[in-house]
Amino acid sequence: MTNETILKKVIMKARKNGWKKEYSVKELLEEVTLTGDADALAMCIIYSHSFAKAFWKKDLIMDVPGSWQYHLQQMVVEKEPLKYIEKFLNIKGHNQKLTKIKL
């Protein structure tokens, strides 16, 4: 799966779990355009505490309060954090149909 596809799917899952952006995506896109670093957008999103809380809201592996913090720590040490988070997309009934979303 490409990083773009992973990002779209994790955003869909987080939104389904109640995530609401706390910043303007338009502002992030402008920043990415200025810096030329598309990965910066993904990192801004997936390392956001509100995003992580929503994404791992229904953590079927670690059903403990604050498990989102553990996963953030794991992403920090991963060489490819989007590949880490991808592992949590297809867990027991969490397969999602990819639809067009606005980043």
C-alpha cells in the first residue's frame, strides 16, 4: 500500500472514531508546498495527540486507557511510521472501503 493510501485510510478510521481536525488542512498543505516535503503533512497528522486518541480509540490489541500513547512512542522509533500504523487498519472487522476524502 502506498503512503498516500495508508494516510487516507488511517484518516478515515480516525474520523469514524470521532477525530476532528484541530488545524486547517489548507494551512498544512500550504506549509508542505513551501517546504516541498509531502511527508511532513502525514507526520503532522499521525503524531497529533487528538488523532492518535481517535485512531486507537478502539484498540483491540491493547484494551487499556492511554494505549494511544504507547503507539505514538512506537511510531517514533519506527523507520517508517506509516507502515507501523498500517498494521492497525485490518484488525478484526476494521477493513475499510477506501473512498475519496479531502485531506
